Amino acid sequence: MSFSIGIIGLPNVGKSTLFTALTKKQVDVSNYPFCTIEPNVGVVAVPDERLDKLAKLYNSPKAVPTAIEFVDIAGLVKGAAEGEGLGNKFLSHIREVDAIVEVVRDFKSDDIIHVHGKIDPQDDIKTINLELILADLETVNKRLDNLEKQSKGPSNKTLLKNIEILKQLKKILEDEKFAINLNVPDEDIRFIKELTLLTYKPILYVYNIAESEINKPISGAKEPYLAICAKLEAELTSLSDKEIKEYLDSAGIKHTGLDKLILHSYNLLNLITFFTAGPKEAHAWTVAKGTYAPQAAGKIHTDFEQGFIKAEVINWADLIKAGSEVLAKKQGLMRTEGKNYQIQDGEVVNFLFKH
């Protein structure tokens, strides 16, 4: 399972530089608005030391990580919801992603123009978020108008309920709040997701800071947020793993921006990773938190889900400590779970199924 994160922001805030750092894929980062016209997409392997250790334990010749897709979307400007700049085109790209990383500039540079002529992260966030809200309001109004026309004929409970949900969404958006603030029963969430509202997606605010500010907290930051020096991250991509580790240690930084962003992305989307491992390969799989064992098995192959019997489960750290599956079983560390078991993050699973 791969999932996509859309990187958005005003022009010249460091979106494409961050994208380059994350994907090691060079894109046009020329210093002028709208240089990124089509969305650049990069699929990145998610680094996971747990997978590496499992591959070593099983002597697996191949380690298959899970993946995350980053989409670099061209700069939004004030009025994008009404088609300013290349607004509508960009907004349509955002609708296709699972979550949004909103990059705001929090560094000074005489060489890089700011589209508003000043460095004010909170004002930039307000501008971008308002455009997302206005775009969603247009979507909601169109759908509401359509359903109200349908309700003049034979109507049903579902239609009337959806009209009420749309009216609630409209009120929230008109109050300049995000659609995600609307609380509805679980059975109504599907209808809202079908609207592909921008403000119903999880959002992480990334403050692009100067290297000298890396270890300093950001006052008044919009939550949830992450501070990254995109320029530094781009420079690190040219170094070897050993050199990167040496730099991080000397700078007092535990993780690269990529590692932090992946971790935050997982938290945003409520995802977990489980593993399968053997003499042929060690494999990382991503599922939503709360996924039951048969459905997790189905991520590997549909036959596994359909013929699911049981799952042998062990925490990856317990397995590494035991030294092998055989020793883990002798120590009672591996257990058998049935159809109602929810897979946990970091578990190594062996699925048993009917052929």
C-alpha cells in the first residue's frame, strides 16, 4: 500500500526544494512563481531499520520497503479558488492526494522573492487555507444545489440526510473553518469523503527554516507542524549514508527531514507497518490502524484473505532478541491469532490460509 502526500504552498517558499530533498529527484526550482506547472511525483522507499534487521536475521537477499508518494504541486496564490494564477488546475491535483503538507517560508533571503513581499508564515497559512476553504465551499454549494433539486421529486432518508450534512458543511466553511471539524456518525463519513474536500484531508504544516534555526522552537506555530531546513535537506542528499550520520551527530539532530516527515505522515493518516520475512525476502506492508488480520493478509494477496485460517504473530523486537523463529516459539513469544485480531505496528506475521 502506498499513499500520497501533496506538497502545497505559495510560490517560492521551498516546496520544490523540499520535494528534491525527499525524493532525490531534481525538479525545476527556478526563482519565479508558477515554475512548477504540472505536479511532479516521486515515489520514495520508506526507510525502516526494523526491516533491515529482519532481513539480516533471515538472511533475506531482498528487502522490500513500503512506499510513500510525494506530489509537488505548483504554488497557490490569493484568488486560486476563482482561477487566479493556475489555481483551479492545482486545486484539482490536491484533491487526488491522501494528505497535505503545507509548506510556509520562515527564513529570510534577499535572493529569493516572496510573492507578498514579506516573511509572515501565519499570514501565508491564512491565505492558503482560505483558498482551500473557498474551493470546498464551491464544491459543497454545487452538490447541495443538485441534491435539493432531486429532493423536489421522490426523496428518501439518505438523500435528506446528505442534504443536511451539506448544509452543516456549508455553515462550517462559511465560518472559515475546515470541513474536518464536522463530526458525523461513521456511516456518513463515506459520503463526505466522496466530495473530495480539500479541508477534509489531514494537513501537516512544514515551516521551512534557516539552518541556524534548526534546534529552535517556532513561536505560535500552527499545529500539527514540523520545522525543516529544505536547503539543508537537499544538500544532504548528495552525501553518503555515513556522511549524513556524521553530520546529524555533529549538529545534534536525530533524524533527517525525510524521516520526520514520513513519521508525521504515518501519524496523519493513522497508518501502521507490519512485516513478513523469510529466506527469499523481508517485506514491509502498510495498513490502516485497526486493520483485522484477514484484511492485512489481503494486502499481500487476495487469496490470503479469502482462505485465511490464522496468523502467527510476534513483535519484531522480540523476534530479533530471540534470534530465530524456532527460538521465539520455544520461548512462547510467538502467538496464534484469529480473524478478529487487529494487526499491530511492528509485528512480524506469518499468515496461514487454505489453498
